[in-house]
Amino acid sequence: MANFKGHALPGTFFFLFGFWWSVKYPLQHSWKKRQHGTRQSLPLFFNRIDLIEGSLKIFFAFVGIMAEQFVPDGPHAHLFNGAWVKLMNWQHSTMYLFFGISGIADALSMSSLPVPAGLDRLGLSLALFVEGFLFYFHLHNRTALDQHIHSLLLVAVFGGAASTILEAFLRDNCLLEVFRSSLAILQGTWFYQIGFVLYPLNGDMWEEEDHGNIMFITMCFCWHYAVALLIVGVNYSTVWWITNRFGVKQRMDLEIGLRKTTHLDSSSQKALLQESDEE
Amino acid sequence: MANFKGHALPGTFFFLFGFWWSVKYPLQHSWKKRQHGTRQSLPLFFNRIDLIEGSLKIFFAFVGIMAEQFVPDGPHAHLFNGAWVKLMNWQHSTMYLFFGISGIADALSMSSLPVPAGLDRLGLSLALFVEGFLFYFHLHNRTALDQHIHSLLLVAVFGGAASTILEAFLRDNCLLEVFRSSLAILQGTWFYQIGFVLYPLNGDMWEEEDHGNIMFITMCFCWHYAVALLIVGVNYSTVWWITNRFGVKQRMDLEIGLRKTTHLDSSSQKALLQESDEE
Amino acid sequence: MANFKGHALPGTFFFLFGFWWSVKYPLQHSWKKRQHGTRQSLPLFFNRIDLIEGSLKIFFAFVGIMAEQFVPDGPHAHLFNGAWVKLMNWQHSTMYLFFGISGIADALSMSSLPVPAGLDRLGLSLALFVEGFLFYFHLHNRTALDQHIHSLLLVAVFGGAASTILEAFLRDNCLLEVFRSSLAILQGTWFYQIGFVLYPLNGDMWEEEDHGNIMFITMCFCWHYAVALLIVGVNYSTVWWITNRFGVKQRMDLEIGLRKTTHLDSSSQKALLQESDEE
Amino acid sequence: MANFKGHALPGTFFFLFGFWWSVKYPLQHSWKKRQHGTRQSLPLFFNRIDLIEGSLKIFFAFVGIMAEQFVPDGPHAHLFNGAWVKLMNWQHSTMYLFFGISGIADALSMSSLPVPAGLDRLGLSLALFVEGFLFYFHLHNRTALDQHIHSLLLVAVFGGAASTILEAFLRDNCLLEVFRSSLAILQGTWFYQIGFVLYPLNGDMWEEEDHGNIMFITMCFCWHYAVALLIVGVNYSTVWWITNRFGVKQRMDLEIGLRKTTHLDSSSQKALLQESDEE
């Protein structure tokens, strides 16, 4: 799908996921901070949310694969008839497949099954790595501008893969989670930028071999990241401000619901025990 | 041995080792989880298995070296007579040699000798590094497809080397062990794929310089890895399901054999003490 | 600003920051060592200093952006009029922007707001990465000497980015802080060296394609680093010598001010609690 | 000094240092294991040895610099007279300079001064990095074989630099210390190999552009490393065997000298306290 829509679609998904993460993680950390000591006892509510996130990933990946295969000019699940059929669509399907696998890993990590700790992050890191890996060999024989603008995407993709694999070992590190959110937003907006540059809406094509264009695009990538940082920063502070404001009410609720939480705590300690065993 | 068999042989070994690891490590972790607290006290049974694994590696490495040297068109231990004799076979022998060294490191780590902690993983990482290192300089002056298909192998090889050296420091990390298993399976199946592509059984040679072929092969590599992940996942869940099912019986045995385990524990604690000293 | 002054200006800033860090960090560590046990309880004085440092960074970044935009031959905030306007100045502005963001991260980390631990180091690392990233694509189509002398700068820049991101996880590691100081001094003096070589004061241009010049410049870079290490070493030992000499007097003051410190300690322990929660 | 001797000299030094390390570190670890609990209390004897090692490094570096400068065809401390004077000798002097700095860092780390923990390893890592860095830019415009044989050296050099910087953070890790020893031995024997290949004693020059030679040299590098591993392994086991044999006598001495050790322990605990403060 080498057109504007083909870039806007993944861009929208990455942006939405990045935006959502930049809300979810501050929320989790703010919750933990409020309950000193029992750091692992996130309420079931968060567990549910992560489960939904994983299911959405699986669903979107499935839809993406189907769309790439059965669009009118797609390969319709044919791979070879004398020559390779629509390899571009097959490559995109493969990328979606690994994001689907990452979704499965998320869902498994949230279940009560004894999966190894950090499996969800390994899955996401692999999905990003495969995306970058396939893009890297995509780029052969293109114009200088096309190649450069996709190379910059790879910086965001491989940066995300590296930071996510770190999270598999340094879990619950707020800094890394915020960093990943910002890279996902960057990837999202950059997909849009690629669409605008290569398939301009007003039909005014960019000079593909002009060195000035390449220099501008490099700088523009940095501006995108500055905006991504701003979005993440605003979300982070809004979440903390809101949770602080409504924290007083909550604490009173906690005292009333003390018996219930005590009960929850003991079960969560068991979970903790099991997890530290697992690690 | 530049033919189909020459690729099927190492492929089979890597696949079998990867498959075996994807069974062994879940088994070990499931066992540990069952015995909360005394994490290091794996029964002697596992020690034996690791010893056998090491010995098999040494044996296979020896057989490999002998085969490479004394096949009819091999160098028969001659290195130089005016020109270099059969350098390809010598390079393969060198790879086997380092896997043999890795086997020795495994055996030493399992013995009661005071070897540094993590020696077995360093040995395996070195063997994989040397394999990749020699392959890398192998590739000069080949066709584009041949070079590309071997480069993809290097991704699995160096990925394995990097993940294994991490294990030397983050020991008993289930995630890394499962990851290593999947990369070994990937390497195994990819050796077969190389064989099928470069020496097709039906004699229908692939177009070596076609860009479509290269794009397909890149994607195919990702599919191999998806299959490797599936195999590892199935093995992992089967092992946990079986150990859970037969866990009830086991726990009763444990209570009966309590006196014995107490005795074992104290000795294992000594081992633990020594090991933490060692680190 | 491709002239001598354009290189002397950032050189001066980097040198001053590096020099200042090589004084500040030994001072902090010497203070901590004097107060065994309560490692986190740095006096408010250090907090203030870090706040001032962050504010200075923001101020300098603002001045830098304004200067790059509104110098007589600058772009005056115009980006595009048929062709790109003064992309060089825009790129430098972008670099300053990220150092400004790093300054904001510093200020936030010093405030009592619940920012993730290590945010200041991530900000600095990103600023250095963006600097190196933009410089890297700057270098196209230049002479061999110009390209080489800027590549050497990248060694200092990316080395600094890598060491700073490590600090986000290994916080309060004196070795890394001293290492960062030395790399900042190196960057500062090397900017001057670039200025001297490319825009010689006596007007005697260097032979740009001479291999001897390139070999000398490589070696010269190492000498600069040796001098940077010397400066850091002298500052480090001076600080320790002074704090040791005046330590006796200080300890007496401490005993007199015991009641006050007890009070301070309890509040700093709260801070510690919050921080360890944060991590 | 582009002749056989010029390669044999550094080769000898690296080999001797690697050999010595492969004896020293097992000795230290064997000593620590014998004294459970008080891990930091190495006897003054080891401190002395490290001090001597540092002093030797400084001395050798000084001799090396003098030799490179004042050999008959050296630059005699002249750097520029119209053209650059003997840049090769100056580059070698620079390498020696950084090994001298590493020696100073060693000596400082062994003194009672409050230097940051891990300074000695950072110094050694920097010295190796500078060696590799200068060699890397050395290699321009040489024959394929010459370039390749020196590139292989860089694998050992940069591998050593990477493993040594890890030691700055994972201190007293026996595995890393043994690994460093083996890489130093490899570097030592490889310098000899370079000498034998480029300046053959029997005057029979190697075909410089023959691909077979390059393939053999790559493999030969792996053999050198296998030998280095053998040497390290033999030294390691010899040291443990000897210390075990004479350990019984030692333990009796310990019991007699109990009062003294108790006294030592308390002082060493203070040192430990200070060091953990430092970290």
C-alpha cells in the first residue's frame, strides 16, 4: 500500500498506542506510590486493561493481515505463481504477524500462567526488531530522499526495540516506559510525515535528490521528537495532578475498605512470592 | 562440504539442541518453583543431564572434526603443500573445535571444581561468536543470494552469542534461556533452508541475482523464527502442564522423603554459600 | 556560523560545564562520605546548585537559539521561501533546543515533583545524541580533513551520550560522573581545535587532503583527552584535599548543629522513601 | 618500527601481562574462597602486587615513549618542520602514554586515597580503546593482507576494552578477569604472528592479495585464541590445585593467628564500609 493511506494507518496505530502508554504508565506509578510498601499490588483493574491492550493488538494484527492480503490489488494469499506475488503486501503481513505474537505474549503475561517474567516486553521488542529488519531490506533501489526518510524511521524503530528489551530486565522502570511511549508517538507522527512527503496531498512532489531536503528532513525528525516529548510530558503531569487531587477522597475510601484490602494484599503477596520465584 | 548434506548436518544438530533446551529449561524452572525458598537445590538428576549434554557436545565436535578432515575429498590433516589445502574444511573443523571447547566448559561447570560462575555460557557464546566470525569472512566473492542467505544466518548466530553472554551475568533467567532455545531452532531450520535454496533437490536452481528472491528470503527468515517461537511455546506449555498434573503425587513423595531433603538442603546451602562467594 | 567564533562559542560552554562538573561531583561525593549512612541527605545547598545549573542551561539554550536566528545573516525565523532558508542555523537552533529540554529535565528532577528517577540524565543523553545525530548528517560533501575532524568530535559526543544514559540506571556512580566531565572538557577543547584548524588565525590554511594531517589530527584528539583527564584529576584531588582539611572544623559545627540536622535527616528520609518508591 | 622487532616487543609485553593476570586472579579468588564472609580482606600482599604491577606499567610506558622518540630513526621529540616528522613513532608514543595513564590509575586505586571505585579498570579500558582507535586509522592505504591481519588485532583490542569497562561495574567477577587474561595473551601472540607474516624471518614474503592467505589468517586467529584459552585454563587449574594442597597448613596458621585476623577484620570492615559509601 504505497500511498498516503498506507502510511497514515500504521502511523495512527503507533500514535494511539504511544499516547495511551503515556497515560497508563504514570497512572500505574502514581497508584503504586500512593500505597507505600506493597508495590506489586496493582488492582485487578490494571490487569484487565493490559489484557484488553493485548487483545486489541491481536485483533488489529489480524485485521492488518487480512487487509494486506485481500485488498483488491493484494496477493489474496497467493505467494508464488512463476514469480513472487506482491511481496510488499506479504512483508507487511509478516510485520503484523509479529505484532500479533507480541499481543499474545501480553495476554499470556497478564494471565495467571507461569510464563517467564518479561515475556511481554521481549515480544514487543521482537515485533519492533522484525519491523525494522524488514524495512531495512525494503529500502534498496529507492531515491535518496525516500531512503533517508525511511532510515530515520529505523532510528525510532530500533531505538524502541533496544529500550523495550531493556525493560525485560529492568521491569517497572518508569523512565524506560515513558521513553518507549515517546518513541512510539515519534514513530506514529513520522509515518504521517513520510506520507506527506512522498505522496503530497496537493500533488506537489518534493525534489527527491536535493541535499537541502535531506538536511531539512533530518532536522524535522528531531522536531517531531521534541513534540513527542512535549505530549508525553503533558500527559504525565496531567495524570499526576489528577491523581493527587482525587487522592484525598481515595485515601478515605481505603480506610473504610480496609478489611477488603488486607485480604487483597495477602493474595497479592502470594503473587509476589511466585513472581520472585519465577525471576 | 558445499552440498545439501553439508547444511543439513549442522542444521539437525542445532535444531535438536534448541528443541532439547526448550524442554530442559522449563523443566528446571518448574522444579524450582515447586520448591519455594531453596532455589539452587536442583536434584542431582539435572546435574547429570547437563553433564551428558556437555559430553555429547564434545563427542559431536570430535566426530565433526574427524569427518571434515577425513572425508574422501578432505584435507586429511594436511594444511599446506605449496598452496593452502581445503581451507573450507579446516574452517569447519575450527568451528567444531570451539563447540568442543564449549562442551568442556559445560562439563567443568557441572563438576565440583571451583570454576568461575558462568563459564559454560561464556564457552557457548565464544563458540557461536567464532562460528559467526568465520562465516562472515567466508562470504567474499559469492552471488548476491548466497551472500544474503548466509548473512541472515549471522543474525541468528550473533543474536545467540549476545544473548548467551548476557546469561553469564543474569544466570537462571528463564526468558533468556527460552530466547536462546528459539534462536538455536531458528539456526537449525535456517541451515536446512539454505540447503534447499542453494542445492535444490529437484535441481531447479534459483535466480541468484533476482531482487524478488532476496526480498522473499528475508521474509522467509522471519517466518522461520515465528515457527521457532511456536515450537518453543508448545514445549514450554506442555512441560508446565505435565509437571502440574503430576505435581500432586510428587508433593506427597516430598513429605515422606522430608528427612532426606532436609539433609540435602543443608548441603545445597553450603553450595549456595560457596557460589555466592565465587561470584 | 562557519567561522572560528562559531566553534569557540560552543567549545567554551562545553569546557565550562565539564570543568564545573569535575568540581561539583567530587564535592558531592566527599560530602556523602563524611556522613556515613545517610547517603541521600545532601544539603539543600547542592539542590540549589543543580537548580541553577538547569536554569543556566535553559537560559544559554534560549540565547543560542535567538543568536542563531537573528544574527545579521541568520534566517530570522523564516524556514522556507521557495528554497530552505539557512538550514545550518536551523540545525544549530535544534541542537540548542534539545539542550534547553535537558535543562528543563534537570530543573524538574531537582523540584519536589514526582518525576521518574534519572530523567535529568536521559535529557542530557538525548541532547548529546541529537547533537551527534545532526552533526553526522552535516558532514556530507566536505573535504577529507573537515569530515575527519568532525567525526572525531562525534566520538566525544556519542561517548558522552552513551555514558550519560548509563548514569540514568547506575545513579550516583562517581566513576561515570567523572568520565562524563572528562568527555565534556574534551568536546570543549576539540571545538577550539576544529576552529584553529579550519579557520586558522594566521590565515595559513591546512592541506585538506593530506593523509599526514589526518593522522596527526587523530593523534592530537588523544592528546586533548589526556589533557582533559589531567584537568579532571587535578580538580578531583584539589576538592578532596580541601574538604579533608576543612572537614575537622565542619564536624565540630555538625555536633553543635545536631538538633537541626536530626530534623533535616527525618525530612530527607521521607525524600529517600519517596524516591525509592519512585524507582 | 615497522619490522619484526617492532611487533615482537609489544607482543611480549601483552603476553607477559596476560600470563601474569591468569595466575594472579585465580590466586586472589582462591584466597577469598578460603576466608568465607570477609570477602574484601585480601592480605596486604595482593595490594603490594597490584602496586608493583601499576609501577611496572608506568615504567614500561616511559621506556616505550623514550625508545620510540630517541631510536636513531626516531623523531627525537620533533613534531613539525614543514611536514609532520615520523608520525608513526608519535602514534606509538601516544599509545604508550595511555598505558602509562592506566598504570597511574592502578597505583591510585591501590593507594588509600578516595579515588572512585573501578578507576583502574576504566584506565585500562581507555588505554586499550586508544590503542585500537589509533590502529584503526593506521590502516589506510595498505595491502589487503596487512589490513586484514591488523583488523583481526582490533577484535582482540576492542574486545578487551569492552570486557574491561564491564569490570568497572561488575567488580571482582572472576569470569571477566579470566576472559581479559585470555584476550591479552591472544593480543600478545597475535603481534608475533603479524611480525612473522609481514616480516618473515626466512625472507619468503607472503602473497599479499591472495584470498586463501586471508582465509587462513582468519582461521589462524581462532587457533591463537584456542591456545590462549588453553594457557589460561592450565594456569587456573594449577593455581587452584596448589592452593588446595597447601591450604591445610594455611588453615592451621590461621587458627593460631586468630587474634591478629580479628583485628584485621575490623579494619577491613571499615574499609568495606567506606568503599560501599564510595560506590
